[in-house]
Amino acid sequence: MIANINYVKNILGELKAKKKYGQNFLIDQNIVEKIAQIAADKNLSTIEIGPGLGALSETLLKYSKDVDAYEIDKDMYDILSRTIKDEKYHLYLEDFLNTDLSKYQDLEIRVCGNLPYYVTTPILFKLFNSKLNISKITVMVQKEVADRFKANVNSPDYSSLSLIVQYLYDVKYEMSVSKNVFYPSPKVDSAVISFIPKISRNFEYEEGLFNFIEKCFMKRRKTLHNNLKDFLSNEDIEKIYQTLDFNENIRAQEIKLEEFIKMYEVLNDR
Ligand code: SAM
């Protein structure tokens, strides 16, 4: 069993966990089991991002059709190539940000990873923007990042990021995870979240909507009106305020996703 403190310390040997790659290894098999069971499906392939020493890989293999794992660090790759020998396991020495995902185009797949904290958002947006059929993304991230994805209207964490992600996915907060289940132990606690797609995608429409939402949050401390006047005519602004019955002092963080969609549709005469 890989997720265990003695194994991890022993196998790392002289090697030190590399901070620059966000390496914190799971040492609690109970957590690993829970994540793998949430993430995987026996009939589907799983892509794993950042397998490290293989704690998650080992258990994902039990619950998946097969596992494709992408690891950036040659030291981890060398260790893993020796320790997990399974024909269902395909290990790639690659920066996931540069990985060509087109080979997954016609498959329904799952994605899982205990993500390196320094590239959490770019990795997730690579997945969100890929045109793949990913039926669930389950990832471990820093707790504060999970809170931002999950944030609701009027909370301090509510932003264009929360809105864009919640438009595309049901975001499920699966569990909080103590920093003590990692070696070395990170400074902050983590959380496991899942993203389950909720709409059939229309990339052109989304691009326009997301662009509009981002512009509404451009000057966060100012009113919505103040943000809108940078890119809309007075007539359009009036049309929005009348249709949505907005108070003149309303700010973007007080506006729900449905209202952003309505605003955007008012502008585009849908
Ligand atoms: N999955 C292991 C576990 O849970 O014990 C390791 C998780 S550790 C937080 C993150 C892993 O991602 C490390 O093995 C690190 O080398 C790898 N990594 C960092 N940046 C990466 C990238 N851009 N592409 C692929 N792997 C990356």
C-alpha cells in the first residue's frame, strides 16, 4: 500500500519532495479510497494528473477500466515505472498543461488528481475548455480554492470564476481533508471537490457570456452600473436595469447566475 508514511519516507529515500512541483504525498489510505470511489467508474477510463508516488493510481486502478497518469517529475516517473506494473496503467512523463488530449475525443472519461497547488486553476481550465466528454472531474485542492469555486451570491469569495464554473458544472464539495494526511504536510488544509457537467456545451455562446460576466466584475468595489458604462451604451444599460428591476446601487457580487444569463440575453435580444 503506497499511501502510508513508512513507505513514502522509505521510497523517497535521499530524494526530497519538490516544492516547485507542489509535491505533498497522501499517506492515509482511507482518504485515498474515498477519493477513488467518488472519482472512478469501473466501465470508464480515468485520467490522473500528478500521480507522484502512486497512492491514488494504485486505488484508482481498482475502480476504473484503466488509468492514464501524467507526471511532470522524472524522479517520480522512474519510481512509479518500477512500482506499479499493471497493463491497465499507462504512465506518461509529461507536463499536463502541454498534454494533447485529442486522443480522448470520442470517449466518456473521468479525471482525478491530488493537484499541485501552483497550477490548480490552469489545469482545471484546461479541462473545462477541452471539448471532451468528461463525466466527472474529482480533485483535491487547497480548501480556499474549493471555497472560491463553490461560492454563492453575496459571499466574499463570489467572483466571475465561481459563476463561470457553476454555469458549466454542478460543483460538489465532497469533503475537507486535514493537512496531516500528507507527507510533507502542507501549510493549509485541503478539500476534495467534484465537477459534474450540467449542460450541453455551446462554446460560442459561453465565450460571450463569460466575457460579459468578467467585465461586470472588472471593478469589484464599484457598482454594476459603473462597470457596465465602460462597454455599453446608456440605452442598453437602461434596458438591463428595467428588465431585471435592479436597484441603481447593485454590485456584481449581489447578482445571481440566472440574472447574469438574463442580462446577457436582454443585450442579445434572445
Ligand atoms: N498523487 C500523489 C498523491 O496524492 O500522493 C501526488 C500529489 S502531489 C500534490 C502533485 C503531483 O503532481 C506531484 O507528483 C508533482 O510532481 C505532479 N505535478 C506537478 N506539476 C505537474 C504538471 N504540470 N503536470 C503533471 N504533473 C505535475
